[in-house]
Amino acid sequence: MGRPIRTRRQATLASLAAELGVSRTTVSNAYNRPDQLSPELRRRILETARRLGYPGPDPVARSLRTRKAGAVGLLLTENLSYAFRDPAAVGVLEGLALACEDAGVGLHLVPASPGREDVAAVHRAGVDGFVVYSVPDDDPHLAAVLERPVPTVIIDQPRIEGVDRVGPDDAAAVTRLAEHLVSLGHRQVGVLCMRLARERNDDFVTAQRQSSAHFHVQRIRLEALATAFSAAGVDWATVPVVERFDHTVDDGASGARQLLDAYPQVTAVICTSDILAIGAMAEAERRGLRVPLDLTVTGFDGIAEAERLGLTTVHQPVLEKGKVAGRLLLGSAERVGPKVITLPTELRIGRTSAPPRTVEEPWFGG
Amino acid sequence: MGRPIRTRRQATLASLAAELGVSRTTVSNAYNRPDQLSPELRRRILETARRLGYPGPDPVARSLRTRKAGAVGLLLTENLSYAFRDPAAVGVLEGLALACEDAGVGLHLVPASPGREDVAAVHRAGVDGFVVYSVPDDDPHLAAVLERPVPTVIIDQPRIEGVDRVGPDDAAAVTRLAEHLVSLGHRQVGVLCMRLARERNDDFVTAQRQSSAHFHVQRIRLEALATAFSAAGVDWATVPVVERFDHTVDDGASGARQLLDAYPQVTAVICTSDILAIGAMAEAERRGLRVPLDLTVTGFDGIAEAERLGLTTVHQPVLEKGKVAGRLLLGSAERVGPKVITLPTELRIGRTSAPPRTVEEPWFGG
DNA sequence: TTGAAAGCGCTAACAA
DNA sequence: TTGTTAGCGCTTTCAA
């Protein structure tokens, strides 16, 4: 199984045709339409190809001619390391990859990290469409994607008029979660959320920043919390919201620390992701707070580790999200008009939410 | 931020040039070599482009012309779901993605699962090179990759003459692990390994099947175990080896069950991956065997969960593996001749290995 | 069943 | 600074 020298490509379809004394059409047919020539001739062509080291039609040239790249682009602005470490993101990636595999098309990861302002990679990607996963509405890469004359499907965020989207009903899901907490008796809550804009702000969040967040999902979740708690008589302006730029367990812990240091009276920490919630639980343990006796902690996503820990959270079908997005994109030729697909979520009440300690009335039997 | 109708591409570089009354070169330069024309002219060109809905040079046409696809292909024959669920594989993927990102090239996942015999996807991938991750030596997709006139780097397996490769020194690593077990006193061992060929065999493995395994890594690990235990006076022909096709915790458990049901005298279960080892530990617990008191269990890879569990295992730098492979591929233009890079491994003795229960002599102070 | 002609949309010498 | 010329390697009507 030795290999000849790499990067040969001496032979082309044309040179093969010349060698054999047939037309290029015939050689092309030998590869793409076996039924268009005699088996004997085809055999001869393929054999000569092997002899000449012709590796078959060049995929790029074919793509140019057929106007089909045979690949789907994935734009993922999040830092890659985080993307691969967040089980929710990996699930989406897996689902999308499965959809691509079913369709026999490649999945092209576009090199675009938050730091890299260079949008050229988007222009250079030879793909038939893009899936965009959870980016801010002012992301320059996203803008570049939307300029390309190919269909696009957005997963989660942002919400853009006229562009297909797949995601959960964040507002409804968070509302149910909030109602659960309200019914338990929590009135003094704190929130720990993911980054709201492209600039780093590892700190408390002003009302202004909340309502103008460039990450729609976070904004919608905060709005839903505000609405639900306001309905329960809580003045949202008094509810502390802490933001963390990096989406890691460690940042979840430090966010919780900042929150609880300043607002020790908080009875429940609502996190907008499981990763942050897991960090918050670690911080609770560090300060000697028992969850859920002394502190309620909730998450969002429903990743496997959350389930193991019994975290009260909102489960969303991440694998499905990727799959549906892929299928939507690959089937978009037949459709007219944009489509928005809302995936179901499920409130999973675990062992990390309970009535606040400060409520003295008995909760059961009352 | 509304969008015009999708899939327009009415305008091309040529039509833009005609509209403006300049040459195509000039328009091309406006995009690719801004310093080759006056800022004023460039501005005019870009503005007209926007007005006409010209999305910039077509990436496929550009690739054809420049003979650069701007992407690296990744061949991963393993079922995608398993690939994304095995932290070792995810680590490799992450490392490779990071290397690609650094170089500004895309990462193109080739749709190729074990079932899919269709090799066309490999031919259709517009890439400048391939990274092949852990496939059997008779994999048809691999053969197709090697026929393509682009550089290729193989991670882990197979070992092919003349092709670049990145991986650990499996034999050395396993030998150290075996010596650790031998020094503890283990003589009655059993092995649980990953699949050895493309056909399923969830059963015991014959000597013949061991030595002709198409997955080189597994073969090498088994050979190293055989050599090390033979040196300690163990007749390898008497050592039971169980194989599992799917690489899951559940299959690790069922493999251990099959092994221990038939060979209850075994004092140590050597698993060729952490995933399998974690399953084996679950099975040990199920049968009431205390690890390591009643049974020693070892793994391979050094994934995070193994570390949390205190598993005795061989750690290998998976992220590094992907990164190095990517860099090797992307820098291969400057090199001559094939290159093999061996990554360091580390034996990590945890809490799952101890002297066998049947050994009555005191091990310390003796 | 096979071939001739006409591009797909672009970039890179080279020349002006 | 801009334009002319010549393909990159392939597929696809259409005609023979």
C-alpha cells in the first residue's frame, strides 16, 4: 500500500480522454452516468485512469459546473473550545452532523471565533447553505452569511425577519420555571446569565443592558423572568442580574459568588444555563449553603450532568435541534417563504429547588 | 434586516465589470488586492456591487482557479453519535478544529459512517487535504482518500507506509500498564477490547482474530499485553479477551459480564478504553465486587470522567493529537517525505488497581 | 453510443 | 493603475 508522490494531479479528464482517443463527455459519463456507455468502454476508461493515476473528476471543478458544493456550512461564533465542552452545543453539532450524513453532504465548520473579525472565511466557504448557531444579532460573520446567495437556517438566535429558525420557546419555558419558583414561595431571587453582548462584562447588569442585549435568547429569558416575577409582585428593578462572558462551570461559580456576596438574602439563583448552574452549586457548597435547603438553584438545557445532579432545569432537545435545522436547510429548495420551527421543552423539577428557608409557614399540610 | 429572495446570484464579477465599464481584473482586485487600484475606484465598485446584489467572488470558482479549497477534510468512520459521545474523540475534533481556525481554513466533516459503503462523499469533498481519524486498515473510505491527490495525515490508525501519522506509542504505554499489574501480583487477567474488525463480534476473541485485527491500535495493544504477560510467566493463550463492537459504557458493562461469568477467577480486567472500563466498573458493582479490593479495572485514554473516578489508566493528550495532526497537514507543503509524530503518554495509577485478593502474602514490608 | 461546443465564475500573468 | 488573454477542470445541451 505504498503511495506515489503526493500532489500529483498530472492527469485530468481531458488528458485521459486524449490518451484514450475518446471525448471528454465519454470519460465524464464513465464516472457519473455508467449507463450512458458500454461496460467494456467504461472498464477500459477506468483502467486507464488507474494506470495514469487519474483520481477521478476534480470535486471543485465539478462543483463549479453543477453549482452544488455538496456541503453545508456551520457558523459558530463561540470560541471552539467552549463549543466542544458544552454538551448542549455538542448535541446540536451531533444532530446537524447526522442530518448531513443522511443527506450525504459534508459539514463545513467555518473558522470564526469571537476574536477573529475577519469575515473572509465566510466568503471562502464553498457550501450550499449555512446553519448559524447561536450568535449575537450584530455578529459580522452572520452579516456575511446573509449576504451569500444561499439558504440559511439559524438555531436559537438571533431572530431575523425572513430567515428560517429553529429553537425552543424560551419565553414560555422560562415562564414555567419562574412560576415554579414563585409557587415555592421565592420572592428574593437572583439571576446568573450568559453574555449579553460581544464586549465582556463580568459584572452586574443594568436594566438598560438587559433590554438591549444582542443575544436574543438571553434577552428573552430575562424578559420572561421579569414578566413572571412582576406578576407575582416582585419589583424586577430590585432583582440582581449577574453576567458572565465565558460559559464555564468556573464562571458560574464566580458569578454566584459575586451575586451572593452582594445579595446574601437571595433564596434562589436562576441560571440561564446548566453549566452556570453547576458552577453556582459548587459555589453554594463552598459557602456551606445546602441546596435546596438554604438555596435553590435552577438551570437551563437539561444536559446529562444536570440530570445526574438532579438539577431543576428546563430540558430542550438539543440533538433534535441540530437535526431539524439540517433537514430544514437541506430541504429548503422545495419551500417558499421562511419557516420557524419551535421545539418543545420540558420543565424538569429536580432536587435543587425547594421552598425558601425564610418562609416559616409549613408548606405541606397547610 | 429583511432579506431579498434567496438564491439570486444574478450578478457575477463579469456583469459587474460590464456595468461599471471596467475590466474583470479590476473588480477582482477590488476584492482581493485593494492596493492594486485607487481607493475611489474601489469604493465605486463595492458600492455598485451592493446595489446589484453581488455577493462577492464565488468561492467555488475562486477555488478552481487558485487550486486552493481553503478546507481540510476529516474522515471519521466511526458512527457519528459515538464519535461525539466519546470525550477522547471530541478532544481530537476540538484540537483539529483549533488548528484549522488558527490557519483560517474550514474543517469539512466527510459523511462516512461504517454502514455507508458509498465512497462518493470522499470524491466530492472540495478540500486541500485529509485528516483520517482512527479507521480500520481496510476501510474503503480511507482507500478513496489515499487516491486523492492531496496530503493526508492519519491519527492513531491505521499505520500506512509513506503516510504521515500522529499518535501515542501504544505498545510502550500498554507495556507499562501491564508491568504495573504484574508487579501488583496479577496473573489471572482478562481483557476487554474495542472492535477488531469491521464485522461485529460481541464475543470472545480467538488468537487468530487478535493477530489479524484490522484496527491496528487494538492489535498493538493486545500484542503488547501478550508480550508483557508472557514475560511474567503467563500463558497468553489462556487469557480471555472479549470484544465489543460498539464503544459505549453499556457495552463495557456487558463485556465485563461475559468475561466474569465465564472466568470468575480473573483478578484484573484490562480495558482498552476508559469508556469500556467505566462500564466494567459498573458491572463489578452490580455483581457486588469491590474495586479494587475484589477486582482491579484499568482503562486507556485518560478522559475527564476517568480521572474523577480515580481509574487507573493511560493518559494520552487527545487535544494535542488533533492539533498536531492539523498543523502537520497544513504545513505539509514545506516538507519532504512522510512524518510520524509520537505523542507522550502517562500511566496514571488511580484507585482502581490493587494487589489481587487471592495473593495472601503481604505486599509491603515483604 | 459518442462527440463538439459552450460555458460555470474566477484569477494571474503579462502588457499597456 | 488598468486591461487583455488564457485558462482552472469539469458537465451538459445538442447533434451526429
